[in-house]
Amino acid sequence: MVSDAPALRVENASLRYDRFQALNAVSFSARKGELVTLLGPSGCGKTTLLRAIAGFVPLDSGRVEIEGQDMAGIPPERRDTAMCFQSYALFPHLTVADNIGFGLRQKRLSGSAMTARVEEVAAQVRLSAQLERLPAQLSGGQQQRVALARAMAVRPGVMLFDEPLSNLDAKLRDQVRAEIRSLQRAQGFTAVYVTHDQAEALAMSDLVVVMRAGVVEQMGAPEDIYRRPANRFVADFIGTANIMAAKVVAEDRTNGLYKVATPLGEAVVRSDVPPVAPHVYLCWRPEDARIVSHHETGSLQTNIYRLQVRSRTYLGNLVDLEAGRGESDGESWRIQTHGLGHGASAVNPGDTMTIEIAPERFRFLNEAVT
Amino acid sequence: MSSRRTLAPYLLLIPGLAPIIVLMTLVIGMAVSQSVTWTDVSGKVSLSLEAWRVTFESDQFWRAFLYSARIGTLGAILSVAFAYPVALWLRRPFAGSDLVSALIKAPILVHGLVAAFLYVNFVSFQGFLNVALVGLGLAARPIRMQNDPYAIGVVVLQVWKNMPLAFLILSGSVRAISDDVLNAARDLGAGTFGRLRRVVLPLTLRSLQAALIIIFIGAAGDYTFQAVAGPTSLNSMAQFMVRMETDNGLQGVSLAAVVAVMLMGLSLCGSILLAGLMQFLVKRAGR
């Protein structure tokens, strides 16, 4: 259950390593029970930010507040956080039970209370049968669950996940991801989750913070980030996007309708948000285009484009097409359609097809063409 | 096919293991057989425990035994105690850490005999230390430190010579502990001593035991430092063994062999005790 009270607040966090600006005035907050994902490519500062929240690296400026308390000068061992490391960082000399109970022992819980808590958490992550085993005797997925249980056992104010699934295979990753999300919802703990996998971020988060080069590019709910990317970086990083330079040639702000000239052709755009400049970037997703049949084309009037297919990739549930206005020169666009959908199975490289993009499917990016 | 596969690794071990097993068996076998073969002045040889009886009735033997046990234990514990914090300190590289590390290892390059003579010269009545103490007004007259009766000089030399060895063994295992593991402990509430007791010490226990055993065996069997810088009223086991062999004519070989067997026994028992003690202390600290 998400509460309005902020469990974590990061304000203007900045950190510099010699000439490298790792974090530059980063701000975000997480409400109680919320799962916030820090998403970005390698080197964008997301892990550094997580380590700063945990207290492993001091900030040059800015502040971190947990449950309203400023964490400046408070060492990691006295912060109300617990981290799940990318490498799991299990204590190899301790059994699963001792690993899970490590933090409880530090908190000086009584023996019976500690045993009860360890058994309870182990049951939640389905490790009750492995309590006496050493980490080396467990599979990767089980080790990940021990790391999760160890962090959960201390019932921290904020749980920190540093790319916890990156060492797992694709199937196990999906399974553990679902387990983490379901435990997080059931236990109601606040979590900050670092990943470079946009699918993971979209699937798990209440709030996504997209970062690049130490700066927050955009933050919002997963659907907002996907449907309304702020700039070319976010549009391209989150999913696949067709980004075009567009020139606004006519506008009807009252109805939110704009006519723009693009390399694809003239387009009508329906947008609540007006373009930031007459020359602006316009984005549409590969699944926004619909392949139309010959007998339909006569009845359609707006945003109809004839394109030549340059390549076709069958992806099982989807067919991924690359198409352009000419045979090989000029810009090309990605179009994805269901494998069994109309037209997808009929088109092959070299064929000409007609697509339709609904006006509301185009999005203006908050970035002018310079 | 499967039995061949099982056998193959053992066969591959033979070139390495065989010389060790053969030499160990020869050394132990020869020492034990010589210790029970009493040779008298007429050259008559008979199976006898006479050498064991004579040795065990000798006060000098027991003093040498306890002395070597003491030097071995002190040398091993102090070397490890000095090397361990340095290994922890140098765990993460910093400006100048390579130089510090190289300086710590430098004593390995100095031969024990040379080190012992240098030490004796340094602490002798007219040596640098006494001259400095008198010159600085810290002592009214030179102090007698050479061949001191408490064997402080021998212990100092043992620590000086063996600390680099302990450092080499320990630094490898200390560096093998990942930052993430230490950060995880910290994140779960363990302070500096908590991390040391519950993570670092248990993860380096095997290296601690190895360092203690290697140094104990070397220090307990020391001849060089004892002969040059040790107390003149006491013998180490190695020194006593040589004395037995040279001072007792034909019986000397058997008497020396008894001391040799006892020295090997001391090495074995001392190593087991020290390793066990370390395990007990580390486990107790980790609770």
C-alpha cells in the first residue's frame, strides 16, 4: 500500500570523481511502499546514487533524507536501509540461516525472536528447506533469494536493489522479478531499484527515474515514460522509437491539432501539449503504425504513408519491419505488428505497403530541432 | 572407462606427491630408526630405547624443548599479529601502498645469518642503539642487550624475518574479500569491529592458520638466530640436537635422532594446537 508520506527524498545530489561528474543535482523522492526504479545506461550514475543513499559514498553536495531524517554524516551501518547487491554479496562462511540472521544479530534480537524472523522470511522467499546450506551449495536464483531475505529480515525503511537480476538467465530473471514485486507489494516496503533493463523497469516500478550522465532526464509512471517520453534519449532508451524532425505548418491549439511536415510525409498530430518550437522532434512507436489493406486505403484520409519494406524479422509474437520511402536511401522506420495480424505475413522485403498512424499516436518531444 | 577416468587424476598427482611422500617417509623413518638403535663405543648395535630414556631424563632437553616451543609460539603469534593489521590497511591500494608493501617484504631478501649478525652489532655494548641511548641521555651507560637471557633478541629477529611471510600469506586472503561483502555487512549494521569479527576474521581463518603453522615450524626449529643472538644459558632444540650429536661420540647419533623426532613432534603438535586455538578464538569472536 503506497502512502503519501515520503520514505526517501534525494535533493540536488551531486558527486564528482576527479573530472567525471557522476551525479549532477539529482532529485527524486519515493513514497512509503513505492518501488522507484533508477534506469539508465552503464555509467549514468544510477549505482552511484544508490550507494550514496546507502551511505557508501559521500555526496559533494545535496542531501538524502530517510523517513524525514537527514542522512549527512550517518554511516551506512546506522542508516535504515538494506541493500541487495548485484553480486549478491552473501557471506560464504555462513549458512543461509546465519546469512539471513546477520542483520538481526547486529540489532541484538533475542535468540528465539531471531529464529522466528529468519524462519518467517525464509518461508516468504521459499528457502525453508535450505536454511542449513552454505551459499556455495545454492543455485543462482536461490542465492538471489537469500540476498533478498537477508535484506528483508531487518525490515529496513528503504530497500535498495543494485541490478539484482543481472546474473540470472532470462527465465529465472522473470520469475525472481515477479517474486520481488509481489513481496514488495505484500510487505509494503519502500524500494529503490537500479537497472539498465527498460523492460524490468516498466514491469516493476511505481515510478521510473531515467538517468543519463549523472542527470535525471525524466521521471514518471512507467506508462507516462513510455507513452510520453520527454526527449530523444528517453524515447530511444525506453523501448524502440521512430524519431523525426518535424516542422509545424499549421496549428489549431484549441482542439490540440497540428499539421507538421516530416521526412515521412505530412502528418496531423493530436496533442494536449503544444510543440516547444516550430521545429521540433516528433516520435511514434513501432506498434503505433497499422498496416492497411488495399481496399481500406480509399476510405482513409489522414496520416497514410506508402513505404517500401527493407527488411523483415519474424519474432514469434511480432513481426518487425524496417521500411523507408525509397528502396534503400533516406530515413527508415521500424514498424512492429502482431505475427498473425493483418498484412504482416504478406509483406516481404522489396514490397510496398501502406501504413496508417492515428494522430494521437504521434508525440511531440520537449526538444527543439537546432 | 569410468575407473580409468577416476584413476587418471591420481596418476597425474604422482610426480608431485611421490617425492614428498618418499622423502618424508625416509626422514621420519631414519630419525625414528636411529633413535631406537643404540650404538656403544665398541660399535655394537642393538635395538634399544636407551637414547629415549637418556634424553627424557635430561633437564637440558626439556628446557630446550620448552624454549623452542616458546620461541615458536611467540614468533608465530607476534609475526601474524603485526602482519594482519598491515595486510588489512593495505587491502585497498592508495598512493604509496606499493612502496609500503615492498618495504614490508624486504626482510625476505636478507639471509637469517646476516640479519642475526646485524642485530647483534646493533644492540651490542658499543652498538648503534646503546650509543644512541647514551647520546640522547636516555641511558646513563650502555645496557647489556646482546644474547639476553629472555631471548627477546631471538623473538625480535623471528618476527622481523617472518612478518613479511605472514604478510604475503594474509594479504592475499584479505584482498580476496570483496568490497560488496564488507559493504553488505556494513549495510546490515556491522561496525568496524563487527565486520572484523564476523566477516574478515572467519574469511581469513585458513590463511591465519597457515601463517601460524609455517612460522611456528620454522621458529621452533631455528638454529641460526639462537646460535648468534640467543641466550648462552639455553639451547634451542636444533642447537641441542647438534650438541648431542657432537658431544656424545657414537651414541650421539641416536641421542640427536631422539631430539629430531621430538622436534618433529613439537612441530606437529604445536601446529595443531595453534591452528585449533586460532579457530576457537575466531569462532568465539564471530558469535
